[in-house]
Amino acid sequence: NLLAPSPRPGPAAKHFSRMTRLAAGFEFTSELAMGSLGGTLKRKEMITGRLADALAWLYLGSATLKRFQDEGARPSDAPLMSWAMETAEQNIQDALSGVLDNLPNRLLGRVGRIVVLPLGRTLRGPSDRRCSEVARAVISDADLRSRLTRGIYLPPRTEPGLGSLDRGYDLLRATATLRGKIKAAQRAGELPRSRDGILELAVAKGILTEEERGQVQDAFDAQLD
């Protein structure tokens, strides 16, 4: 049921199609391995290991598609879903290819490759552009990050490490406009490039209020930390 065609067109549709094809390829490859090796398959640990890898990635890919669909196929989640699916699909393809390349019966291996991978290993995994899309999505969407970390322990923001990193991230985002004012004033020659004493000077010149100065100082301190 997980690998049934996508209920509606969208970013997941091609992945449903690929996973259905790869699942059929896994079944065919497994049958070839068992039919040609029989009881000795159990002792061919590298071949059985590749089959186990393919099965595990089929499971992870299916779970990814199910979660994406169950949560409403949000457009904001699409880059992460695509990255995960492209990673899973490439690993399944490579595992099946490894099995077919190493079957002792080379004729069966060639036949299996024609059936399972007729065009060769065409799945290349996530591109650099896809990775950048994921990074931008995680950085810019607080709701997305909250859903990704649901059920995961997050340390208090007063603790070193992830807690202070998360606090600093929020402070920098909250003061982005104020820091933009400072950068604009630096470009205009109204403020020096150095941070030393820059906030006090920005208040004196009316670029920031005293309250805004405190907010930006907290962000700078967190960034330095």
C-alpha cells in the first residue's frame, strides 16, 4: 500500500513511481539470488548484506513518502522529502547493482541487469542545488525545524552547545533588520567597519535606539559565543 501510485500529482509522484519500480527490482533480484545460489546464499554475506541494504532503504523511502503524504504534502517539506528520497533511491539502485554484478552465474546477472536496471545506474542522489534547497528550508522555516525535531530532546538555551546555538540563531534572526541598518550605515560611511564601539556610535547618531542597541548586543554576544 505504501508504494501504490501517488493519490495526486505533485513532488512525490515521481518518487512513488521510482519506489514501485525499485521494489519490483528488489523482488526480482532476490529471486535470482535465491534461485541461483540456493542454500549457499546464506554464506554469501556480501550479497545478502547488499540485499539487506536495499530492503532497509526501501523501508526508509516508503516511510518518508508516507509521512510526507500524511502531513498534507506541504510545499515547505518538499525539498527535504526529495533529498531523502533521492538518497534512498540511489542507495537501493547501488545495492541491487552490486548484487547483480556479483552473482556467480554471470548470465543471470546480465539478464537481471537488463530487467532491473535497463538504463544502468541513472540515479545520482541529491544534487548540490537540492542540498542548498534543504539548507535554506531548515534555516528559514522555524515551523519546519520544530516538526523535524518533534520528540527529540532539545537542551535548555542556557546550556552550551545546541542550546546556546539555537538561542543565538533566534537572536540573529530577530535582529536581522537592525543589523541591516548598521551595515547600510557602514556602506554609507556613517559608521566604521570595526565592531568596537559601533553600537554606542549608532545610538549617538540615531541609527539605533538604546533598546535596539541592547538587542543587537545580545545577538553579537551570542554569535561570538
